Amino acid sequence: MAEQYIPILVMFVLTGGLVGTMVGLARVLGPQRPNPHKGDPFECGNPPSGGAWGRFSVKFYMTAISFIVFDVEVVFFYPWAVKFRDLGWPGLAAMMLFAFLLAVGLLYEWRKGALEWD
């Protein structure tokens, strides 16, 4: 029973060894030119403004979470589209229900003002 996991263990050991070797070689052979400006934060080409511990508005997080949720959920449309003919009417009904729930969630966010950016 345990012998079937030996190839997986070997793969993990080889992968870990390869990663360790690459990181070690990059540390030893990589360029070492310390510069006081290398450690400075970089904000889209602009000099940093404010402290690193500034507070963000809740709307920022709501927009970010909404983007991630809808982006990930749209990924579920691709396998459905590939198997569209095989799934038939039940598959179409399930995906229409899914799309309807997505639309209701988007409408809810819109009505609550989560998509407004002031």
C-alpha cells in the first residue's frame, strides 16, 4: 500500500532539491550591489506618500472582494461551455440558475452602492 506513494515522495524530494539549488545559486551567483534606494517602496513610479500602515476605505475591500468573487465564478462558465451539448437541458437549467444568482448578487451590490467609487 505504501509503495504506491514512493514516486510522489521522490517527486517532492527532487522538486525540493531543485528549488533549494536554484535559490542557493541565485543567492551565491546573483549580483550583489547594495543601494539605499533598492529597499524603498515603489508606488507606480511615484514617490511614496504617507505611512505604510494607512487605513483603506471599506469600499476598497468591497470592490476587491466583488472582483475576485465574480472573476472566479465566471471561470465556472468555461467547463460548462465545453460540455454544453453533453449536459443537455438539465445542464442549461443549472447554468441559467447560476447566472441568475450571479445577476441577483450583482444587482444587490449595485443597489447597496458597493460599485460606487468616490
